[in-house]
Amino acid sequence: MNNTLYHYCSVESFHAIISGKSIRLSDLSTSNDSQEGKYGISLLCKELQKKYGYQEDPSKVIMELIADQIKGGGFCMSTQSDSLSQWRGYASDGHGFAIGFDKSMLESQFMRPNVELNKTNLIQVDYEETSQTNLSTSTCLKFHDFYQAIKGKKLTLENYKSNELIELACSLYQFIYSVKTRGFIEEKEWRLFTCLFSEKSDVRPSFKGLVSFYELPLSENQDLITDVWIGPKNLSSKKVVQAFLKSNGFDNARVSISDISYR
């Protein structure tokens, strides 16, 4: 099994991650994929209607309640080290970099409960409808119980049991952001996932507007970053990239130039 996960990014993001020794888990609803999360919501809706006979869409009620207060945040990676679709979609059309992270080290650093973040999980995106349906069963039950409790009531985060709502929101977001259609299967995606709380999140500018994010420091272990790929349109030299990595404590990271002919 591949133990390296690659984050494709722009030159600016690469520089910020390496020099700042941190990563940002950003609001996934603002990702490059316009259907991000919508597919997962539609799956939940179908299951809720099938299991409990709903005519309306109960997920819409709950989403409206939590959307302004809680978001699903993620740091996206792939098992693919030199993928044309990844370069095009997530690394400035091939001008950026792909950073290889040791999967085991990511798990040991981030897959544990964290008071501020609620918790951070490393999740593998599921592209198969059969397993997605099985995955949605427990989330559906939580939705059903909660929806029955709030149906017809005017609730806000302030006047409902916040811990229960937060738990439901995190279950919801983790599910909808861990499933995609088979059309995306070549991405072979993994995500560091967390819930973003509006009062604890920072914001950054993007071409879509302000994006919420939570910044996580990286381990000081120089082996956390295994290798770096230079994109097919990226003019950076290997020597410059190697020197930059070494100056920031990542002495053992290998540097490779994309083999893809894409100009």
C-alpha cells in the first residue's frame, strides 16, 4: 500500500507550507469542485426518504441551522505523485508543486481528539455507491432522530444542546466530504478533515471570496515530507527547490521533475 500522500498546490501555497511548517484545512464548500458535498447530501436524502418515508428534504433544515456556524474543513491529498488531472485541477494548471507526506506520520500527528478542533481525521474518499450507502446508514439514523426532535421548532445553535448538534454536524460533514462519484476515481483522494467553527477559524482571500480555514503546525520530524514534485509547467530548478527544503529542515525530501509533457 502506498504510504505517501501528495498535496498538489500553487507555488505560493508550497512556499507557505514549507517555510511556515504548517498546513491549512480550508472550507471544502469553496473548493475547485462545484459539486463538492452536494453528491453526499443527495445520497443522504435518498436514504432518508427510503428508510423513513420523508417527502421533504430533512438535510436542508439541518444544513440551514449549522451552515453559518460550522463548516467542513479539509486538506486534500492523492496517492498519485505525478498525475496530469491533479496538476491541471489543483496545482495552477501544472505551474505548481506536489508535496509528498508520509501517511503514517500524518496519522500519528493528527488522528487524535483535539479540544479546539473537536477532532481531526485522515479519511479516504469513497467512490463506490454500494459502500457509500452502507457508510450513510449510521449518519441517516442520527439525522432522523435529530430531525424528529426539531421538526416544527425554531431552533438556533444557542438554544439547542450544542454538543449534540456539533456531533451531528461533524458526522454530516465527514460523510458528505468523504464520498464522490466514480467520475473522480482517478484522483485516489485522501483528506485530513475537521470541523471549522466560525469563532475559531481564520480567513484567507481567494478568487471566490474569503475562505475559512484552520492552521495546523507540522511535526518537526524532517521525514514527514518524503518528496516533492515540480509541476510540468513549473520553471523552478531542482537545486533551488532542494536548497529551499533543506533551509527549512526537510533535508531528506527527494525532488523530482514531472515526467508529463504538458506545456
